[in-house]
Amino acid sequence: MKDIKRLDLPDKTFGLGDSVTSYMPSTKTVLLTDNNDNSLLICDISSGQCKTVKDDGISSPKGVCGGPNGTVFVCSSARDSIVQISLHGEVVSNYRLKLPNPSAMAISQDSHHLVVCNHGEDQDTIIQLFKIR
């Protein structure tokens, strides 16, 4: 594991449901949401560099996954949307969903489809499949 640098992660303790993490092997990037801070931490494990992304579109981030062309998708649960972010930390797009409370997502192996699901105490779970263009 000599190609992994020490990551300068924030000194925080997360409770259950306060954070979600994902790994993008193609870019050697760790993604970490912070539900309390409404932010996304993007860490390059090759360089050890981390950057925090904050945007009005990111509110109660519940899910995160790597997307095509070095982008990241974040479920903004409180805004019923998905925010697409570059690995440089710039918001590329914000997609409003008809799906309430999106909370988890995954990308297909070919990076052409995104599956998103919600979760709530008083609602049925819905799973939606989106084509990525």
C-alpha cells in the first residue's frame, strides 16, 4: 500500500447516519459526506490532498457515488435533488427529482445509469433508474 498517502481528515466523530462514504478506484478518490455540515469531502489518496465542498444545493447529503468523467453524485435529501460535482470541487449541475428524500445511489458498471432510492418513515421506498448522458 505504498501508493496511499496519509489523508488529512477532519477530527470529527460521526453518529449513525451522519456520514456516507464511497471510493472511486479509477481516480483513487475517497468521498465522505457530512450530514451535519451539509458538505462533501473529496480526498485523493495518491496525493493525500482533501477538499471540502459546500454548496446551497447540498442539504442533508445521504448518498454519494462516483460518476463518469471524474464527477461525483450526491443525494441532497432535504432538497429532493442530486448534485453533480467535479473532483475539483465545482458544482456541475443540480437535478431536481420527483423522488422525495433521496438517500442512496449507485452507478452502473458501464457508467451509463444511475439508480437512486429514497427512505422515509412515512413513505414507501421508491427506486428510480436514470440514464446518464
